Amino acid sequence: GAVVSQHPSWVICKSGTSVKIECRSLDFQATTMFWYRQFPKQSLMLMATSNEGSKATYEQGVEKDKFLINHASLTLSTLTVTSAHPEDSSFYICSPAGGAGTPSSEAFFGQGTRLTVV
Amino acid sequence: QKEVEQDPGPLSVPEGAIVSLNCTYSNSAFQYFMWYRQYSRKGPELLMYTYSSGNKEDGRFTAQVDKSSKYISLFIRDSQPSDSATYLCAMSASGNQFYFGTGTSLTVIP
């Protein structure tokens, strides 16, 4: 399967600060990056879809100015949670897809980032 | 109606039991079906992958897809305490956009 590296795996930040989460696809070129959020005991909720070199498409209810996504290369995408608030505390997971060398049609995930805003 | 429905459980079984996990879906265009296992505070890891209808077996795990009923299942034989996790079903029409069930929390009691 594909190798996806996401970090940090765990971060605590103060309310009002920003946090950047990185996601790297190590062995294939990800033309598309999905970013998910998962609250405790709930499933993955798609936040946004980004394509390399273009602006991300955000799901309804997700603030694009709060969750900044950069997908400048085929192997790296970042999610920045700006002016974080306690309600942003969640588990964030990236999932790269598409592009040359994509192993198959199953989804691959990063290890996830647990964000706690205090 | 949600695209994918999955009973969240929790499900608790004794060690050695056969576990049956299920999902139903509404989109007849789905043709890629996956089961993921997710341990607490970890990203989901792919367990089983099936394309179109049919059965697939891998060790103690069997995945079944019934497209006519829009129903998929995951069976775990001889369940072990290490199988305790949340199991997510996922499906896709294009192989690019994925839809997930809510996940079923499973506990296998020694």
C-alpha cells in the first residue's frame, strides 16, 4: 500500500494561535488530497478536497478562511487551522489520492493529528 | 438519507466468536468497497478491499459485497482481543471520492 506521512501526530495549542499539519505521500504522486476531521466516536467527515496547484474545494459548513489548505506539490499538502478555538479540537486525517503511481483505488490515510486547543 | 449506513455499536463479543459487521448504501454507482480498522487515536488502516460484487477472504477476515441489495459485510472468525477496534466501511464510485460509514466499535473480551 501507499506510504503516507502525517505530522505532528499530536499537538496542543492555545486558543487563538494557528497550527499547521503536514501530509506527505512518500511513494506516489498525489494529485488530489482529501482532508478529514473525526470527532470522538464519529466517522470521518470530509472537510475539503484539494488538487495540486489549485484552490481547495471546501465542504458545506467548513470555513475556508479558517482551514487553509496548501497543495503546492504532488507529495505535500498542508492544513493550517488558523485562530484555533477549543471547538476545533479534533482528529484530523489526510488522504492522498490519484496521480501517477497510485497503487489502486482504495483510500490511504495519514496517521492522523490529534489537535487539542486549550 | 446518508450515503452509507453503519451501526455504530458498540459490539462486544467473547474471544473466539465470529463477528459480523455490516453496512448498507444507497448509491448504486459504488463499485469499490473497503473495510478499515482504526485503533484509538490512529489513522484508519486498510483491512479488506473488494471491487464490485463477490466475496474476498484474507486469513480470518472475509468481505462480502451484495450489490443487488446494496449491502456489504465483514466477517471476523476466531476473534482475538487484538481485533478490538473501530471498523469503518468505505465505498467509492470513481475510486477517488470516498464515503464512510460511522464505524462500529468492537471489543473482544478475553
